[in-house]
Amino acid sequence: MTKIVFMGTPQFSVPILEGLVANGYEVVAAVTQPDRPVGRKKIITPTPVKEAALRLDIPVLQPEKISGSPEMEKIGELQPDLIVTAAFGQFLPERLLQIPTHGAINVHASLLPKYRGGAPVHYSIMNGEKETGVTIMEMIKKMDAGGIYSQASLPITRQDDVGMMFDKLSLLGKELLLETLPKILDGSLQPVPQDEEKVTFSPNITREQEAIDWHKTAEEIDCQVRGMRPWPIAFAMYNDQRWKLWAVTPLEETTDAQPGTIIHRDKKALWIACGNQTVVAIDELQPAGKGKQTIAAFLNGSGQQVAVGQQVN
């Protein structure tokens, strides 16, 4: 039986871990991030991978930093045949990659060489891509730069957001990994080097990227909102108050108003001027200190003073 050390952290990783166990692979350890405080009450919460591993009776390792840690020494003692990672969240040192007899592979949520880095799903949606996918790749010292074993793609629809795509890509990644693993282990499949001329990057989202730029078109703003939902959530400022924007709709209307100007408001609708004379309707938002609301609930509550001609920044 093939001995695997699995490394992952969020919900994206869980179906992949479960798939390995269900298909007879011996997962000798699950390595995941330490428990962290979550929510306004800062409740210490285990990662989804830890919860799944405990349910599956798999030993759990939680290094604050894997490089040089006692947990890394433990992995060496386990003598795994393979390391499988899926959204682990830490850079793996070369020494760790050399431990398994069959090396280490990663389930990466993009069609490499596009979107190397920590936020490939966010960037795929924010940039208006029509499709994304999963890559099974060998792990080398350079981040997401190893050879490609296999890939599978799926479309990005106008309804998809980051949460939805993570769910879809997780299942796709599980299927692709289970299809690819036997070929890696028996040596019948060799990795194909990435085309370095086609490399793009997806670094972690910054606070500046979360802010809406109303000079973008309505379509681009919709992509930004969906590309940050359900985390970290795009935002705009109105009278020094932060509005988190959960859902918007590009409209067919056009306007000559300055981008960011409120051009229409009634009891159930709020329209904002965007770049290139386009218009977007805000469907759901979250005012500072309050919960997520439909636009109708907001305009008939704390947003009663919002009026046509005012500026949203």
C-alpha cells in the first residue's frame, strides 16, 4: 500500500484527502496549519483538514512553520512514498521534497503556467477568465514551477464566485488526482515542463485590491465582487463609511455621470455610474457594523439618506 503524507488546510483540501483514503491509499499523516482564532469572538478553531483527519483517524501535524520543525523530522521518520499537497499554505523546503521515494505533487487550482501563487481562483474570476481548472504538478523548490502531470478545465459562469469555484475545483482536483496517481507511481507518466513565457502570477490579495475602482466598467466591477466573495469581500466608501459589496449586476443603461456617482435610487434599487459610461446596480451590501442586507432592506433602513448625485468612493 502506498504511504502518503497529505498536506492541506481549507475545505478545498478535504475532498481530496477523503478521496485518497477511500481509494485505498495509506495516509500516514495529515499536515495542516495550526488552529487559529476565527470570527469576532476569536474562537480558536481547527482547520477543515484537521477535522477531517481526526474523523478518519489520521495523525495530525500542525507546524507553525514546516521548515526545520519537529514535524518535518516526523515526516522523515514516517518514510512516505509520496507527499500530496492541496492548498497547504506554506512554502515547502527542498529537504522536505526529497524525503518521499516518489517525490511530492501538488493539486493546484489553476491551469498552469497561468496563475502561480496563493490566490489563483480569485484572479481567474477577477480577470474575467472564461475557464479555469486544476493542475497536478511535481513540486520543486520554486513555487508552482514544477512539471505538469495532468490538467482538467471547467468554465467560469457569470454566477460563479470564489466559494463556488473552490467547491467545483476541489471535486475536479480529487477526480484528476485519483486518475493521475497510479501513472505517477508506476512511472508511466512523466511531468512536462511549464512554458515559462506563459507564466502569470496570483499573489495573495491586498487590501488595496479589495477597494472598488469605479473607473472600471460595470462588467469588471462585477468580476471583482465575485472574485472576492465570500472572502475577502470588495468594498467601497460612502461618507467615510465602509460598504462591503456582496453582489452587483451590470446593467444595459449608459450614463455620462462621473464614475462613482449615484445615478438612480428608489425603494428597491441603487445604481452607480462606472467607467466607459457603464452602470452597475448594487444588489447586496454590508454597511459598517451591520450584517449583509438586500439593497431594498438597506435603502429602507440605515441607507435612507442615500440620494442621487452623491458620490461613492
